[in-house]
Amino acid sequence: MSGTARIRQARAAEFVARMVLGAMAASVVAVALFVLGYIVFHGIGAIDWTFLTQIPKDRGREGGIFPVIVGTVYTTLGTAALTLPIGILAGVYLSEYAPRNYTTRAIRLAITNMAGVPSIVYGLFGLAAFVLAAGFGRSILAAALTLTCMTLPVVITATEEALRQVPQDLRQASLALGATRLRTIYRVVLPAAAPGIITGSILGLARAAGETAPILFTGAVFQMRRTPDGPLSQFMALPYHIYAQVTSVPGWNPTLVWGTALVLVAGISAASIAAGIWRSAQRRKVTW
């Protein structure tokens, strides 16, 4: 086969690969848009000021979801407050300080295995460890600790991978100018890796906000006529409210259930968009 024929064959293979990959990407986007459009179409009719500010009535068939929104926000913020410092610091240690030995490989393997554990298992663990053994009872704190255990592998892995993408030349240049290793990490490496860290953190927290099984065992309740009054209070949450409505309420109101789903998706999407805007701004500031 001549050189020209090989070039044509390679270009044809590249064209086919691009078409296949493009079709797959378009399929993923189309499915996501279809799901989002379906939720908006069925739930937009429930969205009004009353729905967002009143308490549920008649077991959720009427009224609003204000305590449900507040409980979800409290639980997600508690999870973020526990997960982000631990996860980011652990990722920094594994990337910048941990020696390359059997212990470090075992730790990374354990983190990978944690990421694959089903959420229902985390719920049972949270029930045993935080609700019963630690004595926190069914509460926001117990739920946030359980969701932290579930989210940590995502944040640690994202942090470690983002730090690995930072060129070694930046570290060496900083050290050559007299900066300590800690100052180099804090002032040079972390700002450069921040977009990737934020992306992983948002993905992990978005998953935590939408989980039902872990909070089912650790603090979520179906009906409350007030908002939580502290970290040891039980709470209502959007994903559990949807689950309970569909499975436990005869004659449940589809419009209100879809409206609740729309609020959950809109909240997660808003956080993701805000993080994306910040990430894009940070990337424009960092060049290497």
C-alpha cells in the first residue's frame, strides 16, 4: 500500500471515529435535555410562591415544600462543611506528600472501593455508626456525616487528579525562588488546580443532595410542620419527600411531586452553573 493510500485510510478512520464520538456525545446531551424538559413540562405548573413558602398539607397532596427545601439545604451545607476540608486536604497529602509505597497504594485502593459502595450500604453504616453508636440520633448531623462518607472518595480523587495536572515546573520555579513547600502548594499549586477541585466537589455534593437511601436511615422524615431547629433535629428533604409521596401516599398529586423534582433539579443545576462560571473565570487567570 502506497503512502498516499495509507494517509487516506487514516483520514477516513479519523473521520469515522469523529462521527461516532460526536453521535455518542449528542445522544448523551439529547437524553439529558429530554429528561430535563420532561421534568420542567410536568412540574412547572406547581411552581409558585405558595408552593415554595408553605408547609405540606394533607400528607403532601396540598400546600408547599418550604420545610423540605430548608432541610435539604441544611443537610447539603453540613455535608459540604465536613467533606470539603477533609477531602481536599487528603487529596493534597496523597498528591504532594504521600510516599509511593504499599500503604499509599492500599489507601488509594480503599478510596476507589468506597466510591463504588451502594448508597444503601452507607445508609446502614450511618445508622449503626452515627445514629446508634455515636448517639446523634436521627438528625441532620448524622445524615451529613453519612453523606460525607459517601462523598469523600469523589472529592479526594478529584483533588488528587487536579493537582497532578499542574506542571512540575511551577512547583520547581516556586521552590527555586525560596518559597517553602507548604507555601508553594498554598499559593501556586492549589490556585492552579482549583477549577478541577471545584468540579469534583460540585459533582460529589450534587450526588449527596439527590440521595435518598442514606438519609432514609439517618434522619429524614416524611412530615414536619416546622423547619429544623438545630443539627440534632430531624428534617425533611426533597429526594425523600418525592420517594415517600410516590410510594406511601394514596392519591398523591403528580403535579406537586413533579414540582418538587423540578425544585431539586433546579437547585443542583444552579449550583453547578455558578461553579462553572467561577471555574471558567479562574481558568482564564491561570496560564502555564
